[in-house]
Amino acid sequence: MNHSQEIRNKIGNSDPFADPFEKRKVKEQGRLKIFFGYAAGVGKTYAMLDEAQTLYKNGYDVWIGYLDPNVGPETKQLMRGLPVLPLKVMEPAGISSALTEHGNREDTGTAGGKTKNTEFDLDAALERKPKLILVDELAHTNAAGGRNKKRYQDIEELLNAGIDVFTTVNIQHLESLKDIVQDITKVYEKETIPDYIFDQADKVKLIDIEPDELIRRLEANGIMPSNAEEAADGNFFTKENLKLLREITMRKAADRISHNNQNENLTSDKAANIKLMVCISGSPSSARCIRWTARTAEAFHAPWVAVYVENTHRDKMSEEEKGHLQDNLELAEQLGAETVTLNGYDIAATIAHYAKLTGITNIVVGKSRNKRTVRSRFEPDLEDMLISLLHNVEIHIIPDSDHIKFYRQPKKKKPINSFYLSWIDTFKTIVLLVLATILSLGLKYMNIENTSIMYILSVVVISRVTSGYIYGTVASFLSVLLFSYIFTQPYYAFDFFNHDNLITLIVMLLTALITSALTTRIKAQAEYAVEREQQTEVLYEINKKLLVTRGLENIIAISNEYLTKIFRASVIFYAKDPITGARGILEQVDEDTEAPLLQSPKESKVAHWVFLNQKVAGAGTDTFSDAKAYYMPIIFQGNVLGVLGISYFNEALKNQNNRALLRRIASQIAIALERQRLSDKQRLILVETEKEKMRSNLLRAISHDLRTPLTGILGASQTILENDDTLSPDIKKQLITNIREDSQWLIRVVENLLSVTRINEDTANVTKTPEAAEEIVATAIRRIRKRFPDSKINVSVPEELLMVPMDGTLIEQVIINLVENAIKHSGNDSATDVTLKKEGSNAVFEVKDYGEGIAKQDFPYLFESYVP
């Protein structure tokens, strides 16, 4: 019997993501629904198509983007009627083209003997932008030449573009459960997805079927799984395996239901009480510890950190081990961990110190069953040392996998590779030992007996100037042999069993060995200290520079300058999305001849993708891996403030430590950009405030002047109405003329007042026309004398006519305001001088009174609306 269980809720209407218990928040982000099963053939694609058909019939905009071509005939029958996007043909040379027909992988042929691959056409889907698109096989790895390495990255782009997605996935494709499934089926699964894709899905629908029925269905239809490794291993589809996989799948679904139903406050309290740490190394088995920790952290909803300790063995790691270490760090980040690299000779002490500082409650370490060296047989295990150092921390030990055999064989050759034999170090050792022998002979010639001191000194110097332990150890033995052969009796012969010399030789050998080891260790610790100090100094210098830097261009210039010095690579900085036409600011290093390519449209496309998706892309990543640079978004509180591109020509960012340093620098740059953004925003607010203040002040200044013509109009009209029979025609005409003049002047003032109100919208313009300055002064004085008939006003104008471009009404009003203030504050008995004069190419209007003047304490507030 076939069972389909919706993890959140059944479809209630035409919206496949509708939830009757909560209102959907309006957002541009698309929604993801995963059809989840425990093995191929359970009916995930069938259920997805069945639901899509229902939605399509209800008028929903549904398109098929990609379906597994190996589905059964019943599933293919459900495809009928649904629109299908053409697939993209990936040519062998990396050139891609879209299929003109609705084909699948079986429709492709060969070119030059090489098989063509067809893939989901992401660009066509983004251009078509349906409401809902069906994309099968979430964990699929795209063919070479595509934009993204994995299909789940394509789906993330669809979601970011606001497109809803239906997809399918099996339990073995979840990264955190990969080891568990592998132990059950003995099949190594290469195609996996990060757990956050599953966890952040809006809905997950469990597609379930009895294992017996699944086996009968596969046998009856002759359907082979799309995963070649599953099909190749006959042990995968055994009844026992399918039962276990089904149980794990249901448990995963139940965990998701439990997590969604938990109270958020309870979850946060639990997360605050538990914090996990996983210790990783260059061993492939560390991936097992990482996945176990990720599952545990998810179960407890607790934060977790992945820690790698660098010590003196770092330089002895093979390229294979360095690659495994890089993969482990990337896996930890992919599963949601914070990765930390520590430096220290004593690994256990370093881990314990960090755990105490950060409040770690649980530590996960790997356990190997073999003691590979004689020295390791006499040393306590890491977990034993951690238990003794951390009494209140739980230690979880994860055993190494039995099936991983390829890693054990190279480890036996590691001591040979760690000798670091080189002609230069060998020459240094020989020269220093010969020099110590010559100096010892000189001391013996001077009857000084402490010749062994010279050999111990030579061992110290050799350990200091050579790499690794081997030269210091060999020099210790050779110095003892030389001392015994040349400076102990019988001379020029070896006699180790002489009681007089035996103790001396043993003490000398132990002293030389201990001194060599201590010197090498101190040298390594000094190198680590210098490295940490350099990084700290770099961060301090950048932070100090950015703190005192103002202006976006200056911040970008300083950032590019420091980044080029640190990574010795060209840097391009995008302050705005290049799709808006903005160009990146490039800082080039001389060694990078291809740096101008960073400003090409192809590279700008990568930067645009980073702006949209807020993720790293470019060289060294799974997205746009053929790009020339590594692009990182500069994010502050969820907003992308810019994108940094670091040229990959010297592969400096291939190192995980350099990427971690870049992230720390990017956080400093983000703070500086956010501070500049807030400063610019505050400046705009101040400008708007000043505009509003200016508008208000002008309105207050003009409002009382409106009363003067209104009073004249009111008085003249009232006189005519009350004395119409007694007024002569000449007086009536004069009164009507005054009403007209005051009305015209009032209209002009109102028009200018409306212009002032447009200051806030940046649309106010002062219309200037040539006006006779003397007439403006005369009109203003005439109006003042009407209002203040007893005032003494002295007017002085030049003999020549001054034609000045100005808004006559505004200048007239300014003169009236100044003269009124002079009369009010000096009295009618005091004279007021109004002068018009020419100074160069300017006309100067001057109003002078002889009153008490302005108090000194009021000068700072002359242009303020509020005076304290």
C-alpha cells in the first residue's frame, strides 16, 4: 500500500504552500517543497507530478524544469499536459545549447565520439519565471561547464528569484546521514546536499511504501535506480537495508515535525546550555566526526564549532592530508559549523584552553584503533588528556571506519616524508659539526676540558637553522660520536663501555637530544606567534585606517590597498550591483597580467550573482568555478553593502586560513561601509531638516507682511461701502486704485510664497528679470510710509540708472522687512537710512538705523528661529 504523508499540512487550495493555521508573510523569496523518500522507486516523482497536475488544472502556473528520464510509464503519463522547459545540451568542449524539443538525457547523441549531457536550463527558467517549477533530483551534480556545480545551488537561485520549487531527494543524499547510510548499504554516496537545504524547506512531504512492495515494484517494472552506484551494488535493495533506511527516513521526518512544533523560547534556552566542539585533522575519518556532531547539534538545536590545531607537524603533512583537511573544514562550514584554527604545540592543552574560554560543554574526537609508532605507544591518548584537563566537559569518541583502508597505507610512509632531507640543511649540519670540532680542538690545545659544550652549542644552532627534528637528532648522535672518537681515551677509537666515559656520553647525548627538541619546538612556536601577530597587526591597521576614513571612495581605496598587499593578488571592489551599470574599482598587482579581465562582463556577472544570493562564488567555489577571482559579499545585518573580488592567479585563497582572514577583514570593511551609509543618511536628514526649517522661517517672515495689503484693501473697501454717497469720484477712484495695487502686490507675494513651499521638493526657482533698482527702493519706501507716516527715512540712490537682474517682489519685501525692523527697534524719532550703491558689478541695498543695536549674546542666533 502506498502512503503519502504531508509533514506540515495537506493541500487545501490552489496554493501548494498554503497553511490554514498561519498567514503567509509577503516576501519575494520563493518557497521550496521536498518530496522525501528512503530509496529510489518509492514514488517521489509520481507524487510530485500528481500534485502539479492538480495545481495546473486549478489555473496555477506550473512548468516542468527537469525530470529523471528513467521514470516508469505511469509517471511519464502524468507529464502529459504540463508545459516543459527545454533542457540545455552540454557540449563536450563546454559549449552549451538548449534543446528545441522536450527531450531528456536519452535524446542526446554523441559528438566526436563524446557523449553529450543534458542539464536543467537555469537561465531559461529564470527568464520564463513561472510561479512553480518542478526540478527532480535535488542532489544531482551538474555537468562540467555549468554555472553551478550542484543542482541544489540552481534551486537556491530559483528561490531567490521568487520562484516556488518542487523537488525530490532520498535519505542517503543528506550530508549528515551519509555515514549512517553508508554503514548500512556499504555504498559510498558521492551526491549529497547540505542539511540546511532540507531544514529550511518550507514543506517536506514524506513518500512512503512498504519495502516488500517496493522490491516487487522494481522487479515487475524492471526499473533501475538513477544512481548508478545503487544499481551496481545488489546489496542496496535488500529487505533488511530498506527497512533500516525507511526507519531513518521516518525518524528524520519526525525530528522535523518535532523541531517545527517546539516553542522558540524553550529552544533558545536549550541552545544556550549546550555547545559542541568537534576536533578535526587531515584524516578522512574526521568527516565522520563532523557529520555526527552536526546531527547531534541539530537534535539539541545547539551551536557547534569545528576546531583544528596547528602544531609543529603542520609542515610534515602530505599534499593528500592537506587536501583532506581543506575538505573537512569546508564540510564543517557547509553543515553549519563555525570553523576555528588554533596554534599550539600541545594539542590537548590548546583545545582545553579554548573550550574553557568559549563555554564548550561537549567535545567530539575521533579514535583510531592502531598505535602506529613506537613513540605513540608510550603517550596518553588525546581523549585521556582531555578528560584529565576538562572535568566538567563530556567527551564523545567516534571510532574510525573499518571500510576506509586507503588512508592507512600512506601513513606508514609518513616518517620518511617528514625527514625533510635537503642538501642545504645537510651542508649546514656538516659545516657546523666541523666548526664545533675545530673549536673543541682549539680549546683542548689551550688545556680547556669543557669541549663537550661546543658540540651541544652546535646542536642548538643546527636545530635553529634547519627544518624539522631530523637534523637536530642526527647532529646529537654525531656530536657524541665525534666527542668519543677525538676527545676521550683511547683517542681516535670508540670505547663506549669505558666506565669513565659512559656516563659523560649518555649525559651529553640526552642533553643534546633534549636541547634539540626544545629548540625546534620553540622555533615552531615562535613562527606561529609571528604569524598570529602579523594577522592581528593587519587587522589592527585596517581597523585603525577605516575608523578615520570618510567617504565611500576612500574606504574602497584603503580596502583594495591592504588586500593587495596581504594576498599579493589583484582586487576588485563593487560598491553597487554591476547590473545597475556600476563598474568595479580595480587594484592591480604587477605580477597579475590578467587582472584587467576582472572588469569583463563575465566577471561582472559573477559579482551580480553574489549581490543577489549573498554567497561566495567564483574560483575555488562550486559556483562560476571558471571565474578569474574569488568573490565574497560584504554583508551587514543581512544587507549586501558591496562585493570583493580577489584574483585567483596565485591561489592564495585556496588556503582556508587565508579565507578566514579575508572574512575577518570583510567584517571590518562592512562596519566601515555601514558607518559611511549611516553618515550619508544622517547628512541627507540634516539637509531635509534645514530645508524644512528654511521654509518655515520664510513663511513666518512673510505671513505678517500679508496683513499690510489686506488691511489696506479692507479699509478702502469699507470706506467706499460706508461713504458711497458722500465720496467724490476722484476719491473713489483713488481708493479703488489702491485696492487694485494692493491686490496685485498681494498676488505677487502669494506666488512667491508658493515658490517657497516648493523648496522642500527641490523645485523652487527664483525668476530674475532686469529691474530698475531705484524703482524697487521707491516702491518699498512708499509702502513703509503708508504704514509708518511719522517715520524719518533718508533715501540715497546713485545718479546713474542701475538695471539689476532680480525678482523685484522678493527684493522689495526684503527692504520692507529690514526698514520695518529698524523703525520698530529705534523708534519714530530716530532716522533710518536706506542707501543704494554700486560696488563693482554688484548693486548693494543697505539699511541703517541708529537704535540700541543687537546684543552681543544674540549674534550667534541671528539666523535661528529659536533664541535661548
